[in-house]
Amino acid sequence: MTKKSTYIVLRDLLIFFVVIFVVILVWKNNIAVTAIIIGSYLLRYVLWPNREDHIVFAAGAILGSIVEIIATRVGIWSYTLPTFLNIPVWLPFAWGFISVLIIRIAQSLKR
């Protein structure tokens, strides 16, 4: 793995853990969690732009949300503070952001 690939993996893992930590601190406020996730994604995109990220984000948000809606609807699990269709408003954005991070980390590890 090159130095650049190592940097990208560590950077995106750090972003992931920082966002998770901050979300844990404010988890009872759906609007704050949503803002943190969207803001983090936009900041990451501004600092390290990649047009493909938007496609990955949208696909992850849509597919992840569909699975979550189905799973909560049939009773596999539930959320403490759901806002629509048994899921929190921030969940599609979380799925989108984590999809981008997974793809970018995987691509860096592949190099």
C-alpha cells in the first residue's frame, strides 16, 4: 500500500469515528444528527472532491433505507426515535455517507 493510500484509509476511518462519536453525543436530537452527517459529508466532499461520491451516496441512501424500512416494518428491529416509515430522518444520510467511506477505503486498500 502506498503512502497516499494509507493516508486516505486513515483519514476516512478518522472521519467515520469522529462522526460516530459526535452522533452518539447528540443521538436524541434527530435534526442535530442529520445536520452532523450531512455537514460531515459536504465537508469531506469540499476537501477531497470526487464526483462519483454523489452517485455512491445516493445509491447507499436509497438501498440502505429500503432495507431498514423493510426490517423495521417486519419487526426485526426498531429505532427509539423514528420520524418516518419507522426509521429516523438521519438514517438515509448515514447510509449514504458510510457507503462513500466504505468505497473510498476499499479503493485505497486495493491499490
